[in-house]
Amino acid sequence: MNKAELISAIATESGLNKADSKKALDAFISTVSKTLQSGDKVSLVGFGTFAVSERSARTGINPSTKAAIAIPAKKVAKFKAGAELSDAIK
């Protein structure tokens, strides 16, 4: 499902028009992004939790040259599914 299909599904489920559904989805994405940038997490009970995790620096191998390369540390966004979502997809 891409963004346009998600907007259509939200419009169908909520009874909103597509323009309002797009605004709602964009606001959700923006709010989650800003919250994660500030170092907080977003917990939606039953659905899941969005959080930031830090990956430490490590050494990798370039598959074409077999040379060792340094992979720098970075922060990544993670999502952990909640119990209701996990049960729904089993």
C-alpha cells in the first residue's frame, strides 16, 4: 500500500474526504517525526511504539572489494508492534 492508497483507505474508513484524510496523515507523520527528533517516543496503546535507537559504529566489509570499511554510528527509527496489532496479523 502506498501513501495515496492509504489516504483513500483512511477516507473510506473515517468518512472524511481525501483532502482531509491527507491533512490528517501528513499531520500524524509530521508529529511523529518531530517527536522522534526530540528524542521522545510515541506509544499508541494496542498499535505499537515508535522510538529512536542508536546504532554504534562498526566495521563492515565492501562486498565487491572485500576491503574493511568503517560504518559510522547513527540514530534509526524503530517500530515495535503492540499486542493487538500482533494478534491481528497472526
